[in-house]
Amino acid sequence: MEILYSSTRDSALKITASEAILKGLADDGGLFVPDHIPALTCSMQELTGKSYQEIAYEVMKLFLTDFTEEELRNCIRCAYDSKFDTEVIAPIVEAEGTYYLELFHGATIAFKDMALSILPHLMITSAKKNHVENEIVILTATSGDTGKAALAGFAGVEGTRIIVFYPKNGVSPIQEKQMVTQEGDNTLVVGIHGNFDDAQTGVKALFNDRELAEEMAAAGLQFSSANSINIGRLVPQVVYYVYAYAKLLEEGKLSEGQRMNVVVPTGNFGNILAAYYAKQMGVPIGKLICASNENKVLYDFFATGQYDRNREFVLTSSPSMDILISSNLERLIYRIAGENADRNAQLMDQLVQTGSYEITEQMREKLADFYGNYASEEETADRIRSMYESTGYVLDPHTAVASAVCQKYVADTKDETVTVIASTASPFKFPRSVMNAIDGKYDSLSDFELVDELSRISNVEVPDAVKRIRTAPVVHDHVCEKTQMKAVVKHFLGVDA
């Protein structure tokens, strides 16, 4: 059955998957959502024994219905290849009775690779399908991981350019080095004086700038997005939750129909929304456990029904979650509002005008699948240390937040359901936070000395992604005020004359 996509702020709008991927963000500022969540067409038992690539096809074909089988299989084949350091793509590791779904074996050692390795291929295929002659300009904000993964995906891709904005002092040194050493004539990386929410708000404003769009069109250019607001990012993320269940079923860790809980360290809400979509498709998922760091806007939302970004922004050891405006939550709000685009638009307008909104009791009742909690900086460090001391397995700070929240959930509910934790980044991406958590004696070492020590104590080889940036020259040294983002974009694109 064909699936069309509409805006969360205008349900009358209907476009194809390829059109939604190209646009990224709807003209009214809304996010594209499918007109229904498709049910899996094969049982979980039938998925056992299949490769990651095969399961990706079985899931994605249901959402991207205007792609031919050949087109979609080609995108999948180009994405999930030797860029990943393991043939299984997303290994599952058991530690202390919980299963860690390792989503960091791609080119930039973070879960964003799982979707951003395929997005350029979906984008180029979509452009050909829709006879787009313009050059596609990928415009994105990053809290640390999306930026490098998008840059790696789009660098050198003919017919595209990519511009990434990041908070200058809001990412780890390794994350920053990964971005600013990115090669490719079609790439631009800019640090802004501000936080991630400032970068994200600025990018959304550029998408909604009609005058700029006209100037770009005259120059043969058009914007699209690599952020998780793009449906081409969200759909590939659904895959690995289906894959995780099939693998645990295959290994006898689950019996068919038995539920599994999922814990996701959450910032922009896309990764846990993908798990929610997987559940809606028929994967036997129990609780969706939303793990926040000290920027606990989502924890407060699930606890009270009020979303309120009017609070202090905290820089933590898990910077990819240092977010107060969780953009993808809008897709969930739209769904629990009964797909009432007008009601959703009112709430989003309240968020812009006042910094907060509150959902109704009826909407809250539809959030029963979710559990929210958070981990403090101290709890995050304690979890890294205790896991290492008990098993030798090293968690990055984001995964440690999820693991700590998982423990809180079990203590609160006594629920012993088989649990999968989305392990979203390699500890090598955050060596200082990780090593200081394990033992304060490492504090005097440089970042790359910490990388070597982490490799030694964990018996894990330093990933190629980190090896490459040790001596790589800085290519991008651009920094601007948040008010200057438009001028920077116009200059890079040559439309400022």
C-alpha cells in the first residue's frame, strides 16, 4: 500500500517519500509524517537469520513506497558496506544481563552513521526520481555527532553541498576535531557562539526564509536537511530495533511474541521515536524508556505533561543530549493529538512564543508506552566506572546515561523484561569523560594519550575514525555569532552579491 507524507502542521498536504526526503522540512515549519505506520509484512521469526541489509530492505520498503526494489536495494548496498568495521553492522553485547545494541561501528563511531550512511543515496535517488536539476544544499545543526556523520556521507557527493553549524564550546574535542578536519570542496563547518538549540533554531529559520529560498533557486540551489527532522533519517533508524529483536529471537534470548524493553539516551527524540514506530509496526516492544541527562526537559515532560524549555542549559559529559528543544517530539505530539495538525501547530506556536506548552490528559494517556528518567553527571560517571569494574566493558557517557536510567526503571517498577539499550557512541569519542570516570589519575593526559590508555584498559583497538584525525590538518576554522548564520551561508553559496 502506498504511503504518502503530510506535515505535522497541515494534514491536507500529501507528498511522496522521495519528495519528503528532498524537502527535509515542510514549508509551514512542520515535520513530515507517514499517513499511517505500516505493519511488518513478515513475522519476526521469518526475519531471523537475515542480514542487517536484508532486514533494512524489509522495513524501509514499507515506508519508501515510491522507491523501486532496485533503487532501494542499491541505496542499502552502498550504505551498509565496508565503511562499517563489522559485517553484522550493529552487534549486540550482553553485559550485566542487559543487551547493548552497538550502533557506533560506522565511519564516525556514533549511531548517526546508521542513518547518515544511507541518506545521501536516498537523497540523490530522490532527486533523480523527481527530475530535480538544482544542486542540493544540506543544511544542518549538530550537537556533536550528526555533523561529522553527515559530512562523511555527503563529502564529494556530486550535486550536493553541505553546511554544518555546531556550538563552538559545546562538543567534545574529538567530535570537534572530526568535523573541522573534514575534507571536500562541497563542505563547510562553522562553530557558533551559542548552544545547540541556537544552532538548530537558526537552521530552521533559514529553511523558512522565503527570500533566501528565491535567491537560491535563482542560483540553481535548494535546501534539504540531514538532521533527524528529515524522514530519510528517521526511517533507517527504525531498522535497528527490528533487527535487534530478530537477533535476540534467533539467539534464543527471546521467544516469539515475548516483549523486549528499549532504553534510548535521548536528546532530539528521533532515536526513541524510531523505536516507537517499530513498536507500531508490530515489533513486540514493551516500554520505551527515555533517558535524559541533566537537561531533563523530556523527563519533566513525561512526568508532568508540560514541555518547558525555560531553564538553564547545562553543558554535560553527554553533549549530544544537551538539548532543550527536542524537535522530533513534534511527530509524537501530532500522533497523540489524534493527528490533529491544527492542535499540534497551536502547541508548537506556544513553544516558540512562551517556551512551553502543556498537553491534555487525554493525550497523556496515549504516552503509557513511555517511561522517562534522567541521570546526573555523578550518576553517569558512576555507571561508567561500575560497569568497567564489574565487566571490563566501557560505556560512552550517553550510553551510561541510558544504563543508569535503566537501573532506575527496574528499581521503580520491578520489571524484569529483557532489555535492549541503544549504545549510541564509542567511548573513544569521549575519552576524557570516560577515563576520568574510571579513575581520576588520568586527568593530566592529553586527549590522544587518553585514547591510547582507553584502548589498553578495554582491550579494544583504537577505531580508524580516531586514528585518522590525530595528525589531520584543520580545514575549517570558521566561527560566527548566531545572528550571522544567514550571511555565512549566503557567502559560501555565492549568493551574497
